[in-house]
Amino acid sequence: MTVTIGNHVVGGGRPAYVIAEIGLNHNGDVELAKRLIDVAADAGADAVKFQKRTPEIATPEHMRDVPRDTPWGTMTYFEYRQRVEFDRDQYIEISDHALLRGLEWFASPWDVPSVEFLEDLGAVAHKVASASLTDRELLEALRDTGKPVILSTGMSTIEQIDAAIDVLGTDRLVLMHATSTYPMEPEEANLRMIPALRDRYPGVPVGYSGHERGLQISLAAVALGAVAVERHITLDRTMWGSDHAASLEPTGLTHLVRDIRVIEAALGDGVKRVYPGELAPMAKLRRVPA
Ligand SMILES: C=C(OP(=O)(O)O)C(=O)O
């Protein structure tokens, strides 16, 4: 089964859909967001992704008043959450820039008003962050949009994934294997979950959302058939903010896309053939002709 996101068909043996997750790595700065969109476009990614919250709803109660040192001074966690959200005009500016650079854009809404906000802006799809997989109200709102939904499965049991899929249905669904540690260690990657999810939910395209350092694990995910790869991106891993350290810098993203395409070319079709380039070595090396 395939899922169409904007101009891309995901699954069905198509090239892996590469999502550059800007998330909150724009640190609330539209110009920084636009530079990250440029990085994604220059690297050959297919889409950029953001995170959209209504801080009044999405900030857990016990976290609200926790003080946080930020580049803008010490503030509460709630104030920080407000500081890094883009408003409608800012979203129009960044989504226009993404479209101008030939990229699809969407976001993970973390609450129901954020779904409405993104729908109003014409997002081509929606993502469910692993943390939201058990939020039935959010899942129902996303299902009701009729848009493709990309569901991340980190920090979740298989029963919780079953329950989320019961709500979302399997039409227009892309599942993402994920482990929600930052940065993720190789021992926690459990990439064999990619074929395991494919077996459990026949016909549902399965991709990979990664938070590891480096490229190897994402590339192995593609070799195991991941139909989409999502990685956080940043201009500089040492920047202030919780996700920068587990993100790819511009060169890393460029190499990721380059290497994914090499692996896809190398995977072939599983039909045994003798390549024309093998004929000369055969003539030279094979002692017993057929
Ligand atoms: C946190 C997110 O996703 P994941 O669980 O795939 O890391 C997100 O999309 O906002």
C-alpha cells in the first residue's frame, strides 16, 4: 500500500521520503527556520517538519513553573514554550519559504487546536509525535482531517500502537519505528522492529524516525526497507536547545540523502541476472563454461 503526501508517493518501493525535522531547533526565530529550510532543500530532503503546540494545553501541569535558563534569560518552562512557538503569520512565512524551495511541510500538532491551526494553513499531512500516541482526542481530530498521518511509535507498547491504529485506521497511515532517547544508543535502536511492524500491520508503509548520532542506523533502516526517514536538523549541534545535540548538521543531512539514494540503487530487485559488466571478468576468470 502507498500513501500520497503532497507530490510524493510513500511506500510501494518508491525512494524513501526524507523528512528534515526542524522541530524547535529554530529556537523561535523565523530567519533561523528559513535557513534550516534552505539546508533541507540543498541536501535534497523531501519535506521539512515542525512541532506545533498550544502552550496553555500542551505544557504538562507539573512542568509549568519549573525555571529554565534560556538565551533570553531565566523564565518558567511555560514562558519558554510560548517563546519558541510561531504564530500564524510566522507559519505563513516559513511555509511559503518551504514551498518556494520545493519542499513539502507539515508538523506534529501536540493538541487539538494545533490541528485546526495547521489545517487552516494547508499542511499536506500531519505527524503524531511518539509522546502523543496515546492522546485519543488528538488522534481522532487527526483522523477527521482526512489527511495522511505519520505515526511515530517511540516510548510505546505494541498494545498502545494497536489502539492508536484502531483510531486512525490504516488508509493514509505511515508508521514510523522510533526509540525516544536523545541521543539514541545503537543498542536501543531495535531496527528489526521495521519488518516486525510491517508483518503486524500488513499493507501499512513503515519508516524510521531517528535520534541517534551519525548516519549508520538511519542507513541500515533504509536497507531494512524503511519507506521514510526523519531526522532532526540543526545548523550547529552545540546550539542552545534540547534537540540540537541529537540532530544532523548540514553536511550530515547532505550525506544522509546521498547515501540513502546509493543504498536504494544498490538494493536492486532480487531477480538474479548476469550484468553486462560481468561478461569480461567471466571470460577471463571462469575455467568451466556453462
Ligand atoms: C517528537 C516527534 O517525533 P518522534 O517521536 O518521531 O521523535 C515529533 O514529531 O514532534
